[in-house]
Amino acid sequence: MKIGILTTTGDKEENHRLIAAAHERGYKAQLLHHLKCSLSVCEDAPEVTYEGKPISKEFDIIIPRIDAPHAEYGLTVLRQFEAIHTFTSETTQSIQIARDKLRCSQHLLKHHVPFPSTGFAYSKADFDNIIDTVGGAPLIIKLIEGTEGVGVFLAEDTKHAINLLKTFKQLSTPLIVQKFIKESGGKDIRVFVCGGRVVTAIQRQSQDGDFRANLAQGGASKVIKLTKQEEEVAINATRAIGINVAGVDLIRSNTGPLIIEINSALDFCGKWNLEDVAGIDVAGEIIDRAVMEKKNITDTFLTEKQAA
């Protein structure tokens, strides 16, 4: 079996850990940097070419690691693998939903998964309305595709909020407004969900008074035990957008756990991250899940073929 790791950030440690985990299990594996892929989108000979070599029949499994930069082209390549019936461990649609905070919130809403009250407006005339929607200031303003705490702002008062909204509107940058959950106290929880089960969870906390708990913003972390409700909310969040492997970020509020983000390209290496803090083989879990899903699909196909 050969596994391709389709990546938009080829030098990340996570990609190399996935390759190593595949090799440890006896599988062939290769990094596929999306910008080195070209596509033949034609009915008679559809193809993905990598560094000039056709690879459409070479890989049994594609595991996507779609992140900035050039995420749209990465998703285009992944969509081509789907079109030529190469098994992919995640769908293009689920990754697109996870990356778009507003779209993700709408899916959570549809499936009754709790998250902070959220507002979005195109017109400046509606800014006051969306601020009222989330209960007024203080409130959180987020770039729709921000990551690792970047593009997340705390507006202490209404004037500050409107100034931020107007500024980013001038730059044609889409934003959402969310209720500020004061009782979370600069803490959040990263839940590693794999195949509909919680593998582990770490609590992250700001060390400098920042309202963001994200480790990239200077936080620290420790393993914690989730409540049954928190586990259910994290699992239901992944099911709502149809993703198999994700880092689900939630916060504890006075009304219960609230989802704040679903990360499709999970960071799990480096200081304070999942593999170090929790002491588990995250890369191995991801490889095992992808292989199991591929085998299940193959077994189902063979069973149906025999029955016919």
C-alpha cells in the first residue's frame, strides 16, 4: 500500500512524522507538495502529474494536509484525486467547511452543536445589528480564515468594534463577530478526534493575560479529562462537517461547552503540542485511521461484487 501526504506546507514536522509513521507500519509513503502537481481534467485521460510524472494510479490513499498558503490550489488538487476515484482520507468539502469559520458555524447550527453566538454582515449599515446579535461589547472579531490565534481580536467597546469592522471592510476582508465568553478566562481545550472518538484532550492557557489561549500566542498546556458532554460536543462537531480527523477547539462556558474552531490540518508536533504533552502517537493514529477506512471501503466493494 502506498500513501501520499498532500501538503501545502511541505517542511512542517507533522508531514515528516506522518511519513515516518507510515514506514513504521510497513507502508510506502511520499510527500506531495501541491504546487508541484498539475492536472489533466479531461474525460478520456484524467490525470494528476507530479514533477512531470503521472501518479493517478500510484497511490492507494491520499491524506490531505491543506493549510495556508495557496489552500485553494491544494483543494483543487485534492478534488482531482476525488474525481479519479483515488481514496482520500478527508473530503474537499469537509476541509472547506472547517477552514471557513462562518460556514462551519452554520453547519454546527444545522446540527445543533453549541458555539458562541455569531454575527456576520456585508453592509456597514448592519454593523450595529450584528454587535447587538452577540450581546454587545466586549466581543470577539475573527477573520473567517484566521489560524493559530492570528486574525482574532478582542473589541472592548462598541466604538472599537465598529472601527475594526470598518477597517477590514475597506480591505474587503470577511469577518465574523462572536460573543466574548469571559468565564473561559484565557483557556481553551484542544480535542483530538479521530474516526468519531476522542483520543486525547489538552487544556491550553494564556501565560501573559492574553484572551487567546492558543499555543502559538504564548500559551501553555496540559492533558485533561473531558466530561461526557464535552466529548459528545467535540465528536458531534466533526460529524456536523463530515471530517474524520480534526483538532476541535472548545471552551467551557456557564451554559456548557462551546465549539470555537475545527482544525482540519491539525498541528501535533513541537513544544507543548499534542504528541509531546499527551505522549501519544498522533501521526500513527492518523495513518491507522486512513488505512482502516480504505480497507473498509475495499471490503464493502468486494462483498457487493460477490453478491452481484
